Amino acid sequence: MREIVLGDVTLTRITEYFGSVGMSPDVFFPESPEGAWRKHEHWLAPDFLDPAANVCVSAIQTWLLRSEGKTILVDTGVGNHKERPYAPVWSHLTTDFLGTLAKSGVRPEDVDLVINTHLHVDHVGWNTYLDDRTWVPTFPNATYLMARRDFDFWNPAGGHESILGRGNQNVFEDSVAPVHEAGRTLLWEDSYRIDANLRLDLAPGHTPGSSVVTLESGTDRALFVGDLLHTPLQFVEPDTNSCACEDPAQSRATRRRLLGWAADTNALVLPAHLGGHGGAEVVREDDRFAIKEWAPFARL
């Protein structure tokens, strides 16, 4: 099953990539507690960890939402033909992402809103496509919602330094600036109400403008949390950051706050990169969290 219904919102999982991202757990998550990956290996493998190769396993996926007559995409993955000299695993891909989207009944011109939870290389790639030699908006009728904090931080004109070094090189130029120059962006501040079911809020730490989409419809609740978590180990070890968090202390505080809300409201937590079932409901367990139930999507 790739589609579920939450209240009045239909949610479809659109996968661009699933497999190794070429990093071992100690590199990807340098703050992991000693022995944590070994302790939890029995349930992290094979969906989130390849123990034989000692690499983390991740998905690149877009959440397709249909709400109040609108077609909405949450994050747009890596994209095709992008030059990524410092992120070679994502360089010059040629995936059938748009074909996968079409199988769910969505053409590029059907999309009303694109939400970028933050502006990293693997969240904005399909914002644009290469038309001859020019990067143009993939979704010509969509408004692209971007947090102003992230837009300003990643704009090369601002001169900001990132923990990624050059890891996000070219991303603003080929996947953000073209849609802004085409007049398709809406740069929002602290929060943004999408409709009666969906709201965008800042959730800083991973990047200055990282955000989450909160779904509240009928009795159903869900959080689309972007890179608040990259691995379900962060449910049970919530103080563990990835190597890509700009503000580690703020990232930990934001993760704990939002996981606490999810546990208290029985919300489905849907990160951008979980393979397996794609997300989970959580419960509090002392000062950590535990997985109550996996999301009702088929395993990748």
C-alpha cells in the first residue's frame, strides 16, 4: 500500500531512491551512544542498516498530499542531471520520479503547492528540471513554499558558512533561484496556514529554517518532519544528531519537543528518509521514545 487516508487528507508515498547513502553509522551519526547501533541492529536491519557493509540505508521520498482540492508535494528529492561535486551519490541521477508521480495520477501541471521542509540537496532537486540548458520550474503552476530563514541562509549572496562546507554546492543556483526568479516562491516566516488540515511551522536546528508540516484532520494527526530524523534510532536515542545539523543543541531540543507532541497526540511521524514503512507512531519511554506502531505503508 502506497496510499493512506488521514481525516480528509489523502497521503501517497512517492519514492525516488532507496539504498545505501555511502556512510557508516559512526560517520552519519557521530553522536550515537556507544554500542547503540549494535544494540538495536536486530530491528534496524535491513530497512535502515546494512550491517555487513556497515552503511546506513535511507530513502529519498516525497509525500504527496491531497487536501481541500489541492495537490501538494512535501519535499522534492534529488532531481535529475544535477551537478553535485561534493555529494557524488546524488550527482547526475536519471530516475523516473515524474513517472512514479504520474502513476499516482499527478502531472507536473497538476501540482498546486510544493513544500521544501529545508533547502538541502536531497529535498529540492525536483523543484526544477533541465530544459535544453536552462533550469526551469518542474511544477509550472505551483507555489513553492520555502522558509525565509533557509532561503537567506543558503543564498550564496549572504556569505553564510555551513557545517556541510561545500556539500550543498550548486543547489541554490539550480534548484531554488530558478523558481524564485520565475515568481513561483512564497517565503514564509514563523508559520504558515496551508488550509484547515495543514500547517507549516519552523522547527530549526538541522538548518535555520527547517520546518514541519502538521496535519490535524478529524481525529487524525501526523507530522511531516523532514530531517528531524534520518533513522528510527533517533526515536529511541532522541539526542543523537546527524552530521548535517547546523545547530546541534537546537536540533536535539526541537526533536524532543516534536516527538513529545507526537507521542501525546498519537500522531504519525513521517520523516523524509525512512525506508521500511516510512514512519511510525511513538510513545514516551522514560526520557526517550519507543515505536508503538509502524506506518501502514508497504515496506520498500
